[in-house]
Amino acid sequence: MDIQTTYEDVLQRAEKLPPGQRLLLIEHLLRQMRNTQAGQDAYPVWEDYAASAPYPLCGEDAQAWVSRTRRESDESRGQQ
């Protein structure tokens, strides 16, 4: 890429890419930025927190919670 290429030039070229290639470009740029920021107070990503909480977090399985709240909601609507 020519040093004289501007931000606007890059945007115009990116807009001509098919959606899949645009996503690849975004992923590449994000990876590059994360690597650049590593050690420079980089922003944490969700993977940094994965598996950091005990299972089940609030003493109830997530699917059991969803089923229970749906059932309670259905019962509440049935009474109205």
C-alpha cells in the first residue's frame, strides 16, 4: 500500500469488498490492534473472563432458570 493512501481511500476500497471479505478485514484489523496494544493497557476481551465464575453461578442451572421463569410467566398470564 502506498504511503500516500488515505483513510478515505481505504474506506472506499473496503466498501467494494464482498461481506465475507469485509468481515475478514475487520477481524484482521482487530487482531492487529490487540497485538499492538498488548502490554499497553489493552482492553480486556470476554475470553479473559471465560470460566472465571463457578457453575452454576447463582445456584441454578441456566436452562432450569429459563424454564422456571417461563412457566411462572405463563401461570401469571393464565391468572389474568
